[in-house]
Amino acid sequence: MHGRLIMTVYGRTLAGIGVVLLVLARLLSPWLLGHLTSPRLAPLATLVTRIHAISGWLLVGYGLWVLVTLVAWLRLRRRPAVTGQWYLLRIPKPMTTDPHSATAAQLGQREAAMAGEIVRVLQAIVAHAPADRRIALELWYTAQGIAWSLWLSHPDLYAPVFSAMQGFVPGGDLLAQPDPVATAAPALEWTQHSLAQPAIYPLRRADAMVGDPLDALIGGLRPQQGVTAIGLSLTLGAVPDGWQRQNRALADWLALDAKEQQASASKETAVAMLAKLQSPCVTIALRTVVLAESAALATAQHQILLGALDTYTMQHDSMRQAWTHGRIHTTITPAVRDRHTVRWLAMPLPPLVPTPTLPVLSLPEVTALWHLPTGRHLTVAIWRNNRFAPPSPALMVSPIGEPPPAFAATTPLKDRIVRITGGVAADGQPVYLGFPLKSYTFHQQITASTGAGKSHAAKVQLGELLRIGAGFGVIDFKGDLVNDLLTMIPDDRLDDVIVFDPLDPDHCLGLNLLDPTYLNKDTEPDFLVELLEALVASTDSHWGDSAGMQEALRYGALTLMEGEPTPTIAHLYLLFSSSAYRATVLERVTDPDLVLFWTYQFPKLSDTQKSSMTALQRRLSQFLINRTVRITCNQTRTTIPFRQVMDQRKIVLAKLPVELIGATAGGILANVLINLVLAAAFSRLDTPEDEREPWVLVVDEFQEAMRRGDPANYQKILERLRSFGIGLVLMHQGTSQLPAEMLATTLEIVQTRLILSAFGPDAAVWQRQYPDARLTMQDWAGIPLRDEGYAAISINGFRQPICTITPLPLWPALPQGRTTRTLTTLASPPRDPLDERLRALAQFDRATRLRLLRDAPPALWEAILARMEQDRADRHAQLLAPTCPLPRAARVLALSHAKAATPRDLALAALTRLTLSIPRDTVDDEPPAKGKRGRSGAAESPSEAAPAGSPVATPAVVVNPRKVGVATVMQAEATATNLMHLLAENPDAGL
């Protein structure tokens, strides 16, 4: 027994003694042979000769062994330092341990157990990886606080390490950061530490310490003024072969010796050694680093950190196990990070050659120096503000940086993959998250506070829609999103864009819900009337309770659709107020029910029923009073063919800056656009469902369009659009912006949701909406702005679990073309007399131009309109030419004008000519409503009737009293006679 222990403990020492004896034998054998000349000593001389020869051969073998070892060592030293990656380990605050929930001793034991398991798993990862892979557990002081971190020598370690950390701390993450060692600093000090005694003598164990084992180190990491970074690194490695066997023999030897001498201290040491041997062990390369503004500061701070390490000691009989440091370096050398340690020879080192050994620590000893932060570190640690939730594999498209998903030209548009945002997979791999285009039809909601990246997220998705060739529309209540999109349109889609900008001083588009030519010829008038009713309902939250107004609107709109060739809302308003115009319309009406209503029922209406008519006129007047809405909604034709836009994958961009046109006008125009989209969507009934091209409508700050409407109408919009292949993307800042019924409808119907921030009541809303996610209000409220968010994504109606998302960078910018300059005219000399007259007309001011166009004979007016269409086609061809000098955004706008816009002068003149063509008589009297006001705040009392025979005008040309100089114009909005007189005297009033 003793012989086995001696050989195990002292075998290498005895081998070294044997080498020394061989050298002595080799050196002394010639001298002995010189003295063994007597014949009687011949046998001894022969033995010495043989010893001399054998020792020579043995020494040659030993020399070769040493030489090979030296070559391997030199080659190892020439290997470059490992260039790994430093990762910040962040744990969500809701998962921290409450320091008051356990005694101090229990706290140390609990943290030791968890950290020991973490170290064991990480060591297993290293053991099964190639020999040059290393993992370091680190603590660093940074400007943000104490950083619990990991250093990985190779990228292939990230996935298993990230998965392992998720198993111990669900919701934590590893954030790649610049290595603090590489931080530029005027002064640096670092050193590597070793154990003062053989590693079998234990250090202080975490489970035997009172309080948090890291308290001393945290104190040593508190910086002095002028210190930029302080770090402690524990690089994990495998235990050398034979270490357990050799040190178990030493422990057994010590136990036997203590038993023989009856020494209790030695017995306790032996027991501690055996306990260490029974615990899993790892080798540790312990390094401390200090970066400061001066060498003196670095040295002083380093001494404080070394003093903190001195507290991790343990007394063993007459020996004290402690950390001792080697040479202190003042420059960054390759050894500051672990080198590759490939074993070049699978053999032990020769005797008498120093054996470099790293400290071997048991798991409780390691966790005394590093474990996860607890509640005691709330004020010093760097935390995650919320939990990390990995995405479902079904959402992952490809790793970040890989090319976009390919698709063939024959791939149906609805099946093409759209990358909507970024994320981090369960193995830590950054990935694109996305779904097929068809999933947009289940609608999407993007909510974020100002500056949290809501518009950025939309631009990323719209860039993907451009890539796959999909059509979409954007309603932007600020205008910035549309301006940015104009620069993103690729060359092959420049002609697909229509831009609606009601503030364009030279062009305007028409949006007329009553345009009978807007959809196919088989469209029933009742369908358009229902859309008009939906439009009015979207601006009146009490529309569903007003049966009288609903009936009046239906009769009036159906009558107008049959009896007016070019119906508009202005005509509808006049139908209720002018008996002469009403008679003219009825002459062309053949529906007996409509004729019966206006001939027999309308004159016999009670005062209550007439009040409903008056209230309806007030609702219609909101489409006539505002000049921007008036000129847009009362053109005879709708110039944006939404059905064609959807079927041909076109793009519509609408700028509605409410700061300039007003929130009311912006909301009305947005609702008109949405209802035109509805009309086009419903007309797709003539197309099989599988053949309907998906089309996406993005509405930024959508509450501006919906907040004044009937909630039931909003629900109908969401439900109907889905069935016709139209997907809505609704963007807003917070749930408090939405009325309660609208919020409930949105939460019920919209299935995909990107939540980029959640302040105040939003956190409670999302916690109630997604209880299965097990996210606390602190998780929702802790979303880091512009860095992360949460998403609930639906793939073709199948909802995926809540996941953490990360913003994607914008797709590569497109070349914008050359500097802006005006296009040359198509033909310098006048082409004909009409061209000469148009050029002369352009020399006048706008008011004079409008007056001349208003009074132009019908033949000349028709010729001007025909010439406009011809010039529009010529300009369109010029803009598509490769030599077009306009930059991208200006070219898109010009092409949009050439396709869908009407010159503003012509649009105003057409509106004036239409008004003047209406029969003139007095307007109908309205029932008295003294002092009463409607919900919109407009007075309901009627104006005095105009004298008989006075000209009649529609409120579509209500003037601006500041321009006309008549202070009573707005009070007399119901008196069409006065307005007609004003218009005749001042054609610029319509502006």
C-alpha cells in the first residue's frame, strides 16, 4: 500500500533522480575504468563498460525526448493569440433573487449550486470541442456598471453556450460587445495568477461562505477616479490526465500519516482534499486587468483588486492556500488572452523538465469567484430590462446576412416570403423573421412611441414588398414615410407608383365615391351608396343611431346615381337644398320608388324628419367646406383606379400631413381612400379567390382616420378586407389613443402585432392580451427603445408564440440619379393655335386663368382637356426614357402626375363650370332649430331664404371670407344663392 502511494505521489521525482544517476554513471564510468586495471576486477570493469554504453543510449533517448518537447513548445509559442469575441451576459431583472428571501448562508449555497452547474455544462462544451476552443467567465467594470460576461475563442461556441445559458436563465441573452482588453487606454496592467500550494489543497468554497461569495470581488472592482476598466477573467480548461489519480494518492498518504500521528489538522486537510477530488474539477487561468489614465492609477487599482483576491484563502495545517500572481505586464501581449493549446505530442513531459500547470479548482471554488448576479447586485450589475423570448422555428427565414429568399417568376405572389423583422434563434443565431405575403391579409398592428422605430419597421417591410413585386398603399399623416419611400422605388417599378398629395400646388387627384365609372360597368348603384354611407359613418361615431339620416342618404344617393351623369357629394348636398336642381335630376329618374319618395313623401315630412335632413346636410358639408377636401372629393372622376392598382400590383402613396391640412381634413381624405379601397376590393367578386392578388394597405397613425367613426363600421372594414385579399398594417403610438371599442376590435381581429414600446397602460393591455407568454408588466415596459421589441406573428392565420424581435437595417440604398433640373419642353415652337392660346393663358395670374377657363366655350374647353391628355401621354413617355435626368423621387412624382393627376387650374375651373351649370332657384327652407348645435359644433339654425330667381351654388365652392372680404359668408353656408353671386364676382374664391 505504502509502495503504491509512494510511486504515485513521488514517481516523477524518482524518475528525475534516475536521470541524474544515469548522467553520473555516464560521467564516472571512464574514471572507474581507468582504475579497474587489475585482472581480478575484470568482471567489474565489464559491468562498468556495459553501464557506460547503456547509460549513453538512455541519455541519447532522453535528449531526443527533450529536443522533441522543446520543438513542440517553440511551435506552440509561435501560435498567435486567440482572437475571440466578448459577450455581455444580461439577465432580466424580474428573475433576480430577492436578497431578503433567505439567510446569507443559504444565499451562498444556492448561488454555488447553480453556478457550479453552469460551469460544469460550459466545461463539457469545451471538452467536446476542438482543442483550441476556450470559454472564459469574466467580471468587468464598465461605464454602465459591473458586466457579467463570457469570452468565447471561436464563433462555433456561441450556439451551445447560448442554449446552455437559456436553460439556466430563461429570458437572458448574450450580447456581442467590443472586448474591454482591446480598449484604448493610456495605461494597462495585467497579470496571471496561480496557487501558492499544490492544487489539491482547496481554496475557500462558495457553499461554505457567509453571504454572497462575490461581495469581496465586487468591492475590488469599484473603480477609482481615472480608471476606465477593471476585469477578472477565468478561462476554463480540461483537467490533465492523471491529476485525479496522483492527488488521490497524496490525499490517502496524508490521511494515513494523520492517522499514525493522531493529527486532527492533517486529518481535516485530507478530508478537504478528498471532498475536492469527489467534485467535478476544471483548470482555471485566472487573469486580472486594469486600464487607467495613468500607470500610477492602474497600479493602485490593481493592488486593490489583488487585495480582494487575497480574501479567497484557506488554511491547511501549516500551509495556506491562496492566490499568488506572477509578473505584472504593462502592455497587451498575446498571453492576455488564452493561446491555442493543441497537444503536438501525445506523451508526457520528460523528467527534470518543468511542467507548466494551471490551477485546478472544484466547482464550489470556481463559483466563489463567479456566479450569476443576484438581487444584492441590483445597483451595480448590467441587466436586461425584460425577458428574451426566442422565435418559433416556423418564423425563421434565414440567418442574418444571407441573400433574400429566392422565388421563381411562376411562384404565386401570395406564397413569396417577406422578411418583416429580425430576431435571435434559441441557439443565439441572429435570423430574419418572416411569413408568406398572404399572411398580411390577417392584418398587422405596429405600436411604438415617438422615436421607437415605428416608421423604420414599416420601411423595412415595404422594402421587402418592393423586392418581391407586391403592390401596396401607404396613408401617411406626417409625410416623412412617403418621402423616404419615393427614394426606395426600384427602376423597374418607377411607373407603378401613384402619389396623392393634396398640398401639391400644381396638381390634384380626384377621389369621388359616387363616380359611376370607377368600377366595372356591372356595379350596382346600391353598392356605391353603401360605400358612401360607410364614409359618412367613419366620420360620425353616432351614425348607427341615426335611422332618419341613413334613410335620407340612401334615397338621395340612389336618386343622384340615376339622375345625374357626373354625381358628386356637392350634388348630393344640393339635391336636398335646391328644388329646381332636384326637379332636373328627377326628370332622368325612372325608379318608381325614388320618384314616389320625392314627389309625395318628401313634401309631407314632419319637422323631426326635416331635422334629420338638415343634420345630414351638416354631415355632408364637411366634404365641402375645407378647400382641400372639396377640390379632391368633388371632381367628376376618381383618378386613382384602385381595382387596377390591386390587380396589377401597383403602389399608392398618400401624404396627408395633418399639421398643414388639419386633422379633420386628413381624417376625411384617409377615410375616402380607405372606402375606395373597399369598393375596389368588393368588386373582386368577379375573380376567383385563389386568383386575387394580395395587396397591403399601411395606415400610419390610423387613429386619425378612425377615431371619429362608428366602431361597428371599423369592424366591418377589418373583416371585409381580409376576405378580398387586402391586408391592413395599422400603425400608432399607444393603446390610449384608441377608443375602447376600437381597441377591443383591433385586439380581436388583428393577428400580427409588432410591439416596439409599451409605456403606461400599454404594458397592462399586452399582459392581458398574451397571458401565455408569461411576461410581466416589467417585461413589457422594459422594452429597450430602437433595440428590441416583442412580436406576436400569425402565419396564414396560425398564431405563433410571442418572441423577441430586433430591428433590421434598411435595405441597401438605390442610386438616386443626377441633380434635379427641369425637363425640357417637348416641342419648343407652338404646334397649333390651341398651343399658342394655352401658352398665353399661362402668363396670367391664377385668378385670371380660372376666370378665362370658366368662361371658355364648350368646344374650346373640350379641346383643352383633350390636349391635356395628349401632353400627359407624351410626358409619360419622356419620363420613362433612359435619358430622363430627374432623380428618383422627382421622377416617381412626375410619373404619378402624368398617370393620375389633373392640373389644379383645370380642376378648379371644372368645379366652377359644374357649379354654374346647376339650375338656379331658391334653396328649400329648413326647419327652425333656434340655438341648437350638432355634435360637430356647427350651428344648425338655417339661413334666411334667398330671393326667388337667385342663382344657386353648391357649397363645393364655399369661399374663404378672408380672401373675399365678406365676414358673413361662412354663416350663410346653406344659402347657395349668395355663394353663386360671390363666385361669379370672384372665381378665385374656390381657392
